[in-house]
Amino acid sequence: MKHHGPVSSVATSKNKYVATAGYDNKVILWDALTNKPLAIGTHDHLANQCQFSHCGKFLVSSSSDHTARLWSLPHMKLISVLADHTDDVECATIHPKLQLIATGSRDGQARLFDFSGKLIARFSGHKADVISLNWLSNTNDLVTTSDDGTIRRWSIFNNKKHSKLFDSNIQTDALVVASNGTIYAGNDKGEILVISENKTHTITAHAVGIKKLILNHSGNQLLSLGYDKKAILWTIKSSKSPEMSHVIDLPYFVWARSAAFLNKNRLVFATFGSSYCEYDISEKKWFTNNIVLNNCLNAVCITDADIWTIGDSGILKKNGRNFQQLPSLCNFLIEFNGSIITGGQSGDIFNATTNKIIHSNASPLNCAEVFVKNGVRHLIIGTYTGEALIFSEKENTIIYQSTIKLHDNAIKGISATNGILFSVCATGAAAWHSTHDYQVINNLADAHHKIANGCDHLAETAFISVSRDRVLRFWEIGSSKLIASINTPHTHSIKCISSTPAGTYIATGSYNGRVSIYDTKNKLWNSIRPTQSGISCLKFSKVLNKFIASSYDGRLYAINLKSDDYMVVLNHD
């Protein structure tokens, strides 16, 4: 009993239990003393978060299957399914005294359910995804944060009564509430907001965005997690701001998305492996609990007749065989200067074939593209914090040129043609930049209704992009003009996109394992679901005349262009 995908959330209960939620749809209960799994529950899609009740008898989990689920312990017996949201449920929390559960979703709403799964109230007011929520101490009020940059307070027994506690244009993903009512929130600038007695002040914490805040059981320690690959432990003294007490450098297998206090000296962290890991604060020592990094694939690169893949384990494979072990989860693969280039969680850019670091960045890396400037091939790499790194090639050397700002949030995809760089962002924005001087030509903040996940160019006629709103968009190359918006057959968020060289076919892959191919001449869709795991990357193979899809299940699938047929190219189990 273990996870076969990244552990997205970890929670603890009274030094007795640890719970983990994973991208393999599983929720696992563990014995905190022995690290042995006790019971398992499942969702129909990615499990995003889990949290224990104060009494330790229940666990709630939230999922991209648009539900939260309530489990009784220790057998993980399903009590109820909380199903009213219309998009991914990102968070859920059980009331400390009442049999009530609050949930937050990417549909922009929070909801209130009882333990039977009956909907009690809907809370509408946020203008973007609700990412975190918590109960306000000694009240029956709920506090929520959202990608719209606001923090709101709701009366759960009067859903029309609410107030805005904080408002900014900075996304705020993390939230905890102390027993004295002080609210701590973390934003994408790396700041901790301290809200107390209607006053707010900020503390500079991380170099990049804060993804999670955690309070210990006694409320005198705060832990912040950032994409600068650090966890910071803060000491809380009454009526004073938190004081930094300990900085923890996170190893590459730790996902800076979730952590929890097991006791005053021991932390547990989410990982990109089969279980959680632990960190002893006093000894400054990691305990990995025999974690096995999973086989899920994040990227594929096709060079001549060879197929290269990489994923969470950092293992570069060539035609299905291990070629190189890299010390980082990796998100992209691309051929440049005769080498395979990759990078990811660590922020390091590797020549994957030699395992040599070309350049190091402060935040993780997401995507890459090659373009030509003044007759010289250049490489551009997009980061989690909106910057792009530019490299050029000279003989057998890759030379760092500059860092440019493309977006204010994570760059999710970059494409280049005809002297234009086209990029899409986690905010839903799209931007056009010149390859000549990297100046912005156009920036469209609302290009997509939800998080944009990928882009490509259609021959040299248009840029194409996809997002969580499941719409295929066509854009003019030199401007922000939208040529067409086409609804896709996908029922879940679209993760990736690719096209054939001539632009005749466009392939799109979703988080529930579906590949849908659009015939641009006949304006028809062909759709198939080769796996129940997500499709992470799509590339076209000229040799096979098929689209190659990599999946989080560790396999590659070759998808025919015109028929509902596929074959497993490589099995990486």
C-alpha cells in the first residue's frame, strides 16, 4: 500500500496518525510511529488535500473529481461524498466542534456541508479560485483566501453576511488561524500577512511565493513553505510578529506544497514519491522512510528515431531504458546544441545526457522552447515565478544570455515562430514578445477563463493554447487577436497541446487520460482515452506519423491521427 503519484498533501493527528493525499487518487492513513500504512480510500481524480478532525476520529479529503469525501478512522470507511462544486475542490476543513465541513473550489465558491453530505450553504463573492480556508477561532465564521488576492470572512449561519479582511492584486494561497484569532496568510510575493484586530502588516519571508502555512498544535510555531526550495520555521510570541528561528533547505524529492507538525520536534512533508518524509528540527536530519520515487512521466522529447522521457524520479530514459539519474524532478525535455536539456523542481538546468548543471535558478522550472535570433538558435526556459531564462549556442557550448520577465506568475507554456515568443501563464494570461529585443508586443490578462496549461504554434499561421476551461484557442501570431475558440470533447482540465508540422492536426491531452485530436481541415474531433491517469505531454513523431503521449502512469502511448486507436509504445513500470 503506497502512492504511485506525487503526494500532494500530508496531515497529522495527535502524534498517532499521518494521512497523505496523492495525485494517484489515493488517500492513505499511516501509523505515525511505525510509518506503516493502515487503510486507504480513493477518489475518482487527483486527491488535492486532506485534514483530520480535531477529535481524531474523522478525515476529510478534497479532489479534482469535484468532491470532498468524509472518512471514519481507522478503517477509512466512507461516510459521505460532498458533491455540489462544479470544479476541482482544493481544500476542506472540519469544524472544531460541530459536524460541519467547509470546502473551497476552483469554481470560485466555498460551501458548507453536514456530515451526511447535505449542502447547508454556498458562499459566493470571490472572483477566482478559492485555494485555502480555515475556521476563525472561537466563532462560527469561516475565513477564505483566493487567487483574486482577497481574504474574506463568512458567517456560516448567514451566508449573505461576509466581510473583506484584505484586498490586493497578489494571489494568496496559504492561510492559518491562531487560537487568539490572528490570521496568517502567505502570498505570491513570498510575504506573510499578519491580520490581527483589524490591522494588517507584512513580513518578508521567501524569495518567491508561499504555497503553504502550518501552525503547530500549541500555536507557538509557524512553518512556511515556498517555491524557493525552503521551509522556514517561525516562533510566535504573544502580541508580537513571528520571528524566524530555522531555515530548512528542501531536498529535491520534497514537494513544497504541504507539511505538518507531528510533534514539537518532528515535521512531515509531502514528496514526489510513494510516501511522506520526516524532518527532525533539533537534529536537522531527514528521514525518508524508504520512499520510492514514482515512475510518472512529465515530459517527452523526440529526436530522429529516439524517444526520451523524464519525470518525478529524475530518471532520463532513452527508448525506455535508463540513461541518466538527475538529482531533481524534471518538468520538460528539449533538444538544444546536440544535447537533451531538462530542469524542474530544483531550479537547476541540466544537460540531461551528461548530468551537468548549465545554470541554476532560484525557483522551479516549467517549460522550454527553441527559437532563432540573428541566425543563431536560442533556448528559452519558463519559470514558476514568471521569468524566462535565455541561452544561446556557440559551437559545443551553451551560453546564458539574460533573464526576462514574461508574466507575474508561473509560465505554463512557451512557443515561438516568425520572430514572436508566445507564452501562457497560470493566471490565464497570454503574452507576445519579440525575439529581437524581448520587448512585449501584447499582453492579454484574461486570454483564458482559467489556468492556462500549454501552447504551440500551428505551422506558421497561428498560436494555439489550452487551459482548464477546456477550450482550444487560435491566436494571431503578431497580435492578441483571438481568431477562434473551439470547445473540446474533454470533460476535465486540458494539460498539454501539440500539432503536426503542417498544422493539419492538433492533439490535446487532459488530466483524466483523454487525448482528443482536432482535424483543422474538416473541423472534426477524434477522441480516445488510453489511460485513466493524466496525459502530461504530447509530441508528434514524424517516424511513426503519430502523436506520442506521456502519462503520469509511467507509460507512453502512440495515438493514431484519424482513428480511435492507440498502442503502448513504452512501458516504464
